[in-house]
Amino acid sequence: MKFIDEVTITVVAGKGGNGCVSFRREKYVPRGGPDGGDGGEGGSVVLEASERKHSLLDFRYRNLFRAEPGRNGSGQNRHGRSGEDLVVVVPVGAVAKDPLTGEILSDLTEPGQRWIAAKGARGGKGNAHFVSSTHRTPRFAQEGQPGEERSLKIELKLIADVGLVGLPNAGKSTLVSAVSAARPKIADYPFTTLTPNLGVVQYDDAPPFVMADVPGLIEGAHEGAGLGIRFLKHIERTRLLVHVIDVSRVPSDDPLEPFKQIEHELESYSEELRKKPRIIVLNKTDLVQNGKDLANIERCYRELGLPVLQVSALKREGLRELVRLLTKSLSDLC
């Protein structure tokens, strides 16, 4: 399924029904008086979050959503039927914004959460409402109000517990596929991952957690370089970040360079990302032949004061220790 995480849609609430101009007509009631009923209310357009949806793909083929209008009133004080609400289902994590100002209008983070995107219009009053001591036979009624219409920009921010970040080809996709049932595309060239991938991970009897593999970041990602700016938002909701470092490609003069580069992009994009707890994973240890070089790299990263683990996602080495550490870290954050 194609992954779509940004769309612009138009929502139109239902128009209110018109009030009715009518007079009571019965054989033995010569002055029956007005009996025009009210128009019904228009239906509203409602956004509802659902776990059954995982993408905004459907909105690429339909971007206009119009609720049912209210029916007109009729004689004998019969009110028009109100229009039914139109419920538009979106994925959990969808954010509705004003497309012009960027203002966040609603953030749907819980299954079943609802937000009225366009409120149905009020129906017009029939002429029976306008009877007075000085005006016994009103020959007018109100028209129904037009329904609210607005454009919305819908963005999807994936909800995951752990977010994997790193340079292209650091082995993030391989890591996700090794610890979960997710099967992302894996290849030996940069930007193999073009969309975020989610995997469910569980350690023994502990509660499972969701891991997100985000496309690789490069210098200038927060300004739009590469794929970063489009997908950085998907790690905003994560509780824990995992820096995946390819130890076979770290510069010998500055082993921390890959970490510093990614940190700069994260902090430049959002202050919130800077505050998130981190774990450093030194991946592809099977490609480093010299044990002293590997020990030196690990020592440099441990000086940052963050948890550091050596793994080889391809060889399935060190993964159980990693999953155990992630499970414990998430439990401590609760």
C-alpha cells in the first residue's frame, strides 16, 4: 500500500432546511392560522480517528466531503428532517491544520476520538414562529443557513514508542526486520527506505512496543535536504530515540561525526526532539576486523553519557540485549 502522510481536503457542512409558509385549512376552522414547520439542521462533517487506517491514501482519490443538508419544513407544523453527519475516518495520529496559517486545529491521537471539522447549519423557522398579537398571519419564513465550508491540511504523524534515526545505510531497516515481523525493503544503496516502517517488538512476557524505522537523514534534512524534513515529524511522538551508527564507516579522526550530524538535524528541526532520551546502537560490528578499533569507537560514544550497545543486525548478534534494554527504558519512562 502506498504511504501518503499529507493531503489537503475540503469539508462542507449540510445546509439548513428552509422554514415553511403554510396556513391551517380545515372545513370548520375558518381562521386556522399559520402552521408552517421549521427546516431541519444540516449534517456536520466529523473526523474520527481509527486504528484500522494507516495512511491517507484514500484522500488522494476523494478530497471533497459534503454532509447531508436538512429537509425543508412543511405544513401542519411538521419540521424537516435533520441531515445526517458525515463521519470521515482518519488514521490515529492525524493532525488537522489550517492550510494558510499552519494553525493546529485538532490532534487525533486516540482511537475513536472525534472532532467536528464543519458544523451543520441551523434550519430556518416556519411562519408559525412569527405570530404575534399585531401580526396574526405572517406570510414569510426563514431560509436555512448555508453550511460551513473550509479547507483542511491533514498530516499524519505516526505513533510509535521507539524511533530509529541515523544516516542512510546505517542498517535501520535490517534492525527492524531482525527484531520484529516487519519486512521493509533492504538494499546496499542510500535511501532504500522511502517511507517509515513500523514493527511490533516484544521481550519475553513484557508488554510489546512499536518501533519506527525513519528514512535516513543527511546534512540539511531540517531544511528540506534529502527525505528528512518530510519524515522528521514521524519521530516527534516517539518516547525514545535510538541512534543507529554504522561502525564500519565512522571517520577514524572523529568517530562521533555521524552522531553529531544527526543530532544537529534533530535539534534544528524541533526543540522537543532534543529532550527525548536516547540509546546509541553501534551496528555492523561484523564488518570491523580490528577489535581495538571497535573498542575505541565504543569508548568515544560512552563518553557522551548515553547507553551504548554493539550489535550486528545482519548476524542477529546483540539483539536480545538491545530489546531488553529498550523494554526496560520504556518501562522506566512510564
